Amino acid sequence: MDTINQDNNFDSSNLIVFIFKKWKPIFAITAIGAIIAIIASLVITPKFKSTVIMFPATSGSISKGLLTESNTTKDLMVFGEEEEVEQMMQILLSDEIRDRVIKKYDLYGHYEIDPNGAYPRTKLQQEYNNNVSIERTKFMSIKIEVLDKDPQLAADMANDIAALVDTVMNNMKRERALEALAIVKNEYDHLDSIINTLEVQFKEIREKGINNYESQAEVYNDAYAVAIAENRMAGARKLEEKLKVLSEYGGVYVKIRDRLYMANKRFGEIREKYELAQVDATQSLPHTYIVESAQIAEKKSYPVRWLIVVVSTFGAFIFSILLLLIIDSYKKNLKAA
């Protein structure tokens, strides 16, 4: 029994001896593994990698950032911070960008996926995720890598994914800006209509001879008192007529004048907002700084054939030893039984 235990307890020296004793089958299995690895590495379709490196721009309103004076608005010319990086990552990983790329490059056909087969969209998304990598770097930039058997397509896809960020973000912001513009325009048109109506009413009042109610009332009252005191009754009657007009329309004059003043003041504020909203709805700035555009790769990036062969050969070598140890141990246990 002790002999069996000693036989079954291998130390490093025993293992080396065992390898030398079994070198022929070990060599044979290892060689077979190496040959299979070489064949497999040659069968694998080579892929080329193209990379885009970009920084997000700071987010903010164009009108507020460029056309207004404020200490709270962001400088639109600087790189974005962590918030902008996270926002851009969400955009880059969105279904909208992926679907646009799939449609433009007909990836169902390119990846040889039958759109009428089982789970075609799931298969396509898996293939897309295997070939397209989007990640943030430690420098707060974003790296887009695309692998493909066609080096031209890999470069074009990487550049298009980067370019689509501007398209998607501008569409999102423009949609919101157009809604804001519509709200401001409604208020603008409403105030403009009110002002036009008040100006017509004000003009009608002024045509009755009222140009400045307060000063006219004071002057007419003083003149009327003097005319009465001097017994100029004809002049007093004329002044009475003017005072009667002032009495009848003076309150309306003051009311319309004050409403017109407030409406014009409010209209000036709305007009400024309307002009800024028009800028936001019609103009756009790039949301990215492209540090490195994707170039057509001159040599393949995948597979690394020598690494596949080395790892597979080493794996076959370890597997052969373990297999022979198990077989040897099994034979000894049979004999002991």
C-alpha cells in the first residue's frame, strides 16, 4: 500500500522523469495540437482594425454661449468634462447610430446573416459588438475601434460612427430648440398683435386732441381759471369743451398708454429670446474634437497567428501530460486492485 502511495505522489523530479519516459506520445499529441492550431489560424479570416480618437466638446446653448454676456454659460470652445463624455458614450452606443451604420453598410449581407432566419437581429448585434468597440480612455477621450475583413470598410465605419454623433445630437437638440422656438414665437406674435391693437386705439385717442393727458389737464385747468377770473366767457367755453374731452377720454388714454408701455417693454424681452431661439433652432456647432481619424490599415490586426500556435501548442503539451498521467494512474490502480 505504501508503494502505491509513493507511486501516486509525484514531485517535480518524478514529473520530469515521467515526461522523458513518455516523450514520444507527448511529442505526438503536442505536434498534432500545433498542426491543428496552424491550420485553424490559417482558416480564420484576417481582420483589419481602424481607430478614431476624439474628445467631446462642452455642451451648451449656442445663443447663450456666443451671443449673450453671462458668467454662468460654458465656453463652447473647450473640451467637455466627464458629464459630456458620459453623454457621448450613450449616444455612440445608441440603437440609432448602430441602425444607421447597419443600414448604410448592409451589415446583414456583409456579415452573411440571413434576415429571414432565426434571431437575425440578435445575431447581427452580437457580430456588430464583436467588431465594434467604443470605450472611454483615461485621458477623458473616446476611442472607437472597428475590425473588419475589408480594411476600407473598417476605416469608413469608424469615421462614420464618429461623424454620426454630430448628426444625432444636432437632431435631438434641434427638435427641442424648435419646440422652444414655437413657444416663444407664439408669445412674440401674441404681444405683437396686442401692441398693434393698442397703437390703433392710442392713435384714435390722440386724434381727439389728447397728446399728454397730465400736462394738458393742468394747462387747461389753469387757463380756464384765468379765463373765468378775467370774465372771458368765450375762451372759457372753448376750454370747457377741451376739458370735457379730457374728462371723457383721459382715463382711457392713460390706461392705453400704460398698457402700451408695458407691452413694448415685454415685447423687447421676448424679441431677444425669439432671436436667440432662432439661432439655436437653425445653427449648430460640432460636438466633437477629432484627434485621430480612422485610416485604412496596411496589415491585419487579427488573428495573431503565432500567438494562436504558441498558446495552442503549449495547451496541447499540458493536455498530453495530464492525459498520460491519468492513464498511467488508472493502469496502476487496476494492477493494485
